[in-house]
Amino acid sequence: MAAQQRVGVVGLGLIGGSLGLDLQARGCWVQGLVHRHETAERAIERGLVSAVSTDPACLAGCDLVILALPIPLLLKPDPALVDALPKDAVVTDVASVKAPVLGVWRDCHPRFVASHPMAGTEQAGVEAGRRDLFKGRPWIATPDGSTDSDALSSVKALASGIGCVWKTAAASQHDQAVALISHLPVLVSAALLRAVGDERDPGVRQLAMDLASSGFEDTSRVGGGNPALGVAMAAGNTDAVLKGLAAYRWSLEQLEEAVLNQNWEQLRQELERTQALRPSFLDGRLVSSD
């Protein structure tokens, strides 16, 4: 990624704001575009961008534009935004659903690249952006036959420049994989929080709250995140999410059956299998692929 490159960031929530901070730290001039004047003022106060506006015309002259918008706004883009995008600029998004976004944006801009940095926290909004959010994390692109190869290389340079590990895949593969490791966990975590929160004995519920420690914190974190994002994930990736939920339900039923039948050997075997599975999702996973 070239220093002094002019990068537009549309939307300055967790992802957009964090990108703004990282890109400026690497010498880029970052133009922010937001919807509200209050957000613009706070973005400047926090140093998220070099300049910010509520007028899409501010994107003129940008070499690269990153659409850090909620999924619904990507699927029904503002015509004023589409018209304001420089025709020669590379345009990419950061949404966690790729096939629907690619289906819309391949016809909106000739140099669009569907992509997704796999990083986040439970925080949202203009206060959420932070430095080095993406360091060591995957950034995956889902090009198709119409994707401009030079534009794809530019997005790869962007991802590598802020410390991400670059990957590519078909949009359908991305959406099914992300349903399993990102969208499904949000719903599973939400169900866990609901099971505890709906405990009818107030004494037991309060004691559970008092005793909750790191294990509960880890397993409940994503279920306590931004509700609008969770809904957008499920609405934008419904088939893959339902497929993941069906697989999860079947697995949970196997564990329930072992406990119900007091088949402790079966339960031990299941837990040994999951113990062996977990490292394969955590160790040595971030290998760059072209």
C-alpha cells in the first residue's frame, strides 16, 4: 500500500474507524464519509480520519474506497453514494456476507472487490475504533469472473499493509464457513445468555451472575454484541445460518442423549473428540493464500 494514498472510508464504526486509524498510521490520507454531523465531529476528535464529511462528493480524488456500512445499506446502496464513487478508484467492502453483496455491487462499480476482514469486538459506533484491530487476522476476498485483477491486488496490498493475512475463496464458500464460525456462534451465545437470564429462581439467577467467570465471559461475548449486526448476519446469510443451526442442534442432541441416558463413556468420547478438534481451528490457521 503506497504512502500518501488517498483512501475513503464510508462509515466510521468499529471497522471503519479502526481502518482509519491504521491507514493514517501507515501514511495514508483518509477521507471519512458519515451520515450525521455529530458522528463527523467525534470522528475528528478521536483522530479516526484525516478529514470527514456528510457529503458523498468528498470521495472525489480517492484512490481506494472502503465501504464499512451495515449489510442492509450495502444491499440497497444510496444512489448518491454510488454516483459519487470515482470510476477509476478501487472499491471494496468489509461485510461478513459476501454473495449478496457481490451480487449487488458487481453492477454498481467496475472495480469493486468483495472482501471481509475477520476481526471485531462487541463494541459499535464511532467510539469503538481502535488501532491494530486487524493485526494478524485474516482478510478474505471473494472475487468472481468479473473482478478486476488490479483492483484485487490493491485490496490485497491494503490488507497486508495493516498486518492482515490474505485469503481468497468463492463467495458461497465464504458465507457457509463464516456462518459456522461467526454467525452461528452469535446465536449460540445468545441462547446461552437467554438460558441463564431466564432462570426462574431469582436466587439461583443472582448466584450465577455472581459466580460467572472467564469461561462464561468467553462463551457469551458475541451474544452480547450489537443486536443490529446479529440480525443483519442472519438476514443476509439465512440459508447458511440455518444449515449451521441444524448441525449444531444435532450435535447438542447427541450430548443431551448421553447425559439423559447417563452414558458417561459416550460423553467422554464426544468431549475427547471436541478437545482434539479445537486446536485445528486455532493453531497455524493463518496461512496466506492467493
